[in-house]
Amino acid sequence: MNEQKKDFKVQEEAPKSIEGVKDGNASSWKRLLGKKWVFPATYMAAAAIILTLMWVYQGAGTFNTNKTAVSDSTKTGTVTESVSGPDAVATSVKQETMQWPFANRAELEEILPFFDNKASSEVRQAAMVEYGDTFTPHIGMDFAKADNQTFDVLAVASGKVTAVQKDPLVGNLVEITHSSGLVSVYQSLADVKVVKDAEVKKGDVLAKAGRNELEKDQGVHLHFELRQGQGGPALNPEQYISEQ
């Protein structure tokens, strides 16, 4: 009977030894986690793992993107190559040159020049327009025939007609905006043949030379201007138009 009691006590005490082991292990972990260096070390290790995974993921994504882009460009024939050296081919398109706004300059006389503030005093004085009691600089060039007859007024370059007006002072007016950004202006016109927003080519007939109120003493003539953009400063046409 006493032996049975002993065996029973042993069986009862056996589980207690397992709990003791568990408690011992838990106490060891608590003591370990209680160290000041444990949490920072764990945090840094986790951060390093996360950063490594992100770097691997991004590297794979970049590789796939580049690979796809190269593949697509090869299929569509859009691969661009930079070629230099003597065998390189120029791809820039030559700008269209301007002509004078008439067929033959030798048939016409320049009756009023462009006012150039860098010219001599005699030239500047000759380039003044008198209207009433006022003298103003002439910002264009006037051309006329010696016999006071009309002539065709031509587009100096290809472009879009951006204005067709009848002004009480300068008469009928046509304005063309060119791809270069320059704007050509034709005044003192008659029999205008173009309309606003029309596309014209270099040498197309725009109108006939006529008369206007501002320069009525000039008779039948063409007043021609060249400007840097719409409403921009006036330019000397002789610096932009090649001789015919």
C-alpha cells in the first residue's frame, strides 16, 4: 500500500517538473529580451532583410521593364541610334528662303526705304512719313512702277493668312504668318485674292498694288513690312530676303 502511494506521488510530481522546465525557459527568454541591445539588434536585422527584399524586387522589375521596352521597340522599328562621324546624315530640314513680294525687282523702284536707326542722318530723314503735321519713321519698304501702273503682289514665303482687313489709313491689308515665326505684312492693296486662314505658297498672288490714305502722295504702290511675330517689332526686309 505504501508502495502504491509512492508511485502515485511520483506520477503527480512528474508534470510539475515539465512546468518547471517551461518556467525556466520563459525566464531565460525574459532575461534575454530584457537586455538593452536585443531590441535594436532585432530591429536592424529585420530592416536589413526588408531592404534586401525590396532591392531584389525593384531590380527584377527594372530588368523586366527594360527588357519589354527593348523588345517592343525592336518589333515596331522605333529604336533610335546616335550616329556620328563622316558617315552621319543630317536630318534637319532647310528653312525656306524668302523672296521679294513681286516677280522682278528690277521693274520696280524703292520709293520709300525702311527706317534704320543705325543708318546715316540722310537715310533716316528719307525714311520718314509725313501725315498732316506729323512725321513718323517708316517701318516698311514702299515699291512702285515708274509709270504708276499696278503690279502683282506675291507671298514672300509659304504660310497662313492670319489677317485680311481694310484700314482707313493704310488701305487693304494682308498678313501672313510663316513657320519661321516671321510675319509678312502687305498694305496699300487692291483686288485682294486671298481670305483669312487660307494657306499660301511662296510666290502665290495675293493682290494688286493700290493706293492708301497714309501715303497717298506715293500713288499706286506696295507698302511691305516684315515683323518678328504678330504685332512684334518691325525688321529690315533687306536683311531677310535674298536678291532676285
